[in-house]
Amino acid sequence: MTKRSSILLAIALVLVTSARAQTDYIKAVEKWRSDEETDLKKETGWLALAGLFWLREGINTVGAGPEFDVQLTDNFKQGKFGEINFKNGVAALKVEGGVEAQSDGKRISTVDLVSDEKGKPTEIRTGSQTFYLIRREDRFGIRLKDSKSKARLAFKGQHWFPIDESYRVTARFEALSEPKEVLIPNVLGGHFKMKSPGILKFALKGKEYSLQPVEEEDGSLFIIFRDGSNESETYKAGRFLHADKAVNGEAVLDFNKAENPPCAFTPFATCPLPPPQNNLEVEITAGEKRYDH
């Protein structure tokens, strides 16, 4: 084999390897997107959200109809479901006689509701509906899900930009000496207190940008951001991006996996919003587009 032939063969092998890697990457992102949609559509997914009701001190009635404080959907046919006695952050549920309700697979008539603030809340199930206690800052509320919700049954599918590997970038991670508490705005008009481990700096389309992530329990990074595409093609309030924990001062940001927050699909979610420092002066035409309700 001549020297020229060897060079041509080497170039061909590089091109084949590169094409194969690109194909594998596209398949991996397509699978991730498919898994995201499957999760969204499941019986207990965000599309099943059917109500959010903030509790007041004292007795809160539960049932199907506008006369109740916590309003089940009309898939509940028995009128009054029961009452929640809420006092000093403690919520005690009493179910009406003759109404079937379950928690952890067991029929119940009374139960104290544990909120979601420290993990898995007490879930109450009746028919196609499930509800549980949530805490957001100093407020307690009942989040309702219905597997037969109109939003879930009418779901039209997510919409994505074509996969573009140039939007998969390696960011420099500038760690803080210890995670710092930051205030993240939310749709309730308040702020969530979260911990940020540092700053991510990266180049995109020839310019430098930075984002401040917050830290998940497993050490991975959660980024809430806005960009120029929010004005026309993507969800106006911003999008979410998850990344693995930084290794050797670097973290991979794949904007092909930028996704809508739950609030894009339901008015009953309590989403965090991008902090001011995460407003990017660039259009990121990658990841999830607006959802067409």
C-alpha cells in the first residue's frame, strides 16, 4: 500500500468513526426525548395535574363541586369526599362514611397527611384521582391528580428542535468553596431557597456565557435559564436543563435536552423561574419548543 493510500484509508476510517459517533449521539438523544414524553404521559405525570388548593386554618371541605374548598374533578360522583382539619401545619383527613379512599393500598377513614417537603407525601387515592399535601415556603396545599384529566387525555405530544450536536458544549465549572444559598424566583410570586455549588462558563457560537446551577440531592446540576428563543419559539418563562456533577472542573451542557418546566403543561405546578443571572443573550434553538395546548 502506498503512502497516499494509507493516508486516504486513515481519513476514511476517521470519517466513518465520526459518522457512527454522531449517529449514536442522535439515537441517544432521541431515546432520552422519548423517555421524557413517556414519563410526562404516565398516569401520575404532570399532565394528570387537575388542581391545587391552598389550605386555610380550620376545616377544609373536600368534594366534587364549587362549594368545596378542595375540589375533586367530576370523575368523583359522590359529592362530598371528606374534610381536612388544618392547624399549625398539621393536616388531618377524615373521609365521609360510605366513600372509598385508600392510602398505601389500604382503605382508610382517617389519616394525618405528611407533606412532600421531606420526601414522599401521604397519597390518598379514590377512583382515578390522587391527592397529597405539599408545602411551598410557608404555605400548605393539596395537589390533585386525575389519570383521566382532560389535559392528559388530550395531550398532543412534545415538540423539539432538530438535534444539533453543536449545542452540546463542555463548560468550565468554577466551584465555590462551599455551596451558597441562592433565592430562585417561582410562579407563586415568592422564592425557593436552593444551594448553588458554583458557576458554569462556556462558549457558544463564538461567545462566552455563564450560568449558575443549583445542586440536586445526588450532586447533579439543575439549571433554570432563559434565552432569546423564549420570545418566539420556546416556553416564554424559560426552560430547565440537567447536567451530571462536574468532573475535573468540567461539566457537559447538552441544550438538545433543554426541556419545558411542568408549568408549560399545567397551571397547577409551582415551578421555579430563571434567576436574573441565567438570562442568556443568545437564541438557543435547541431542545424543546413551546407546547401547543
